[in-house]
Amino acid sequence: MSNDADIIRTITDKGFIGGDLGTIEDLVSPSFVSHDPPPGFGADRDGLLGIAAEVTRALSDRRMELDEFVDTTDGRVVENWTMVARHDEDIFGLPASGQEVRVRGIELWRCEDGRVVEHWGAIDIGDLAEKSLGAAG
């Protein structure tokens, strides 16, 4: 595994799963650009930190299942993952369900000089929304 892959695994494992936002701040460039941030979050590093803070605040008992992890030789790393967690707090405008939820995603990260500089991704929150709206209604 290249250093770029190690960077992404660390961001995933320590940042999004472990809740260490300082890890994300250290490994993501100040000039970072997300090409498709969720509504309400900026396309910069602060936006990514906001997403991570929201995830770690609202979803407990997080664990990650990496379905695929592809490391290229040009600084790009692809993750196809499933996060399983308990939905304890409101997140992304969805009320807490108290249930275990599955969130799936596929993400392409680009690294340069030991830091993440770009991101593209698609996140499926269908299970989260279904359980949240079912619990609210």
C-alpha cells in the first residue's frame, strides 16, 4: 500500500470512525476541494471537518466495512465502503432513530505531497433516512 493509501485509511479509521478530527486537519491540505459536498457543507477543508464532526456526533458505535479499496500510482485512492452505526442524534436534517443504520459510499480521493487535495464521492443515506423518518412518523 502506498503512502497515499495510508493517508486515506488513516483519515477513515482515525478521523471518521475514531472521531479524531485533528487527524483530518493534519492530512487534508488547506487548499482541499470537494467536488460534491452535501448540502449545507462547504467544498473546502472546513466543510470536510464539519461533515466528520456531524458524523462522529450523531452516529455512535461506528464501524467501517471496506468493500473495495483501490490504490493507484497517480495519487488517487478509491474507497467503496459501508459504515454501520447507531443513529443517536439528528444528522443532515434527519431526526435520531436510535437504530442501527448502514450508510454506503464510494469515494475518490486525490493526494499530493502527502496530503489530500481533492475529493469526489457519492454517499447513500437511504437506510438512515428510512429509519429516521419511520421513527419520526
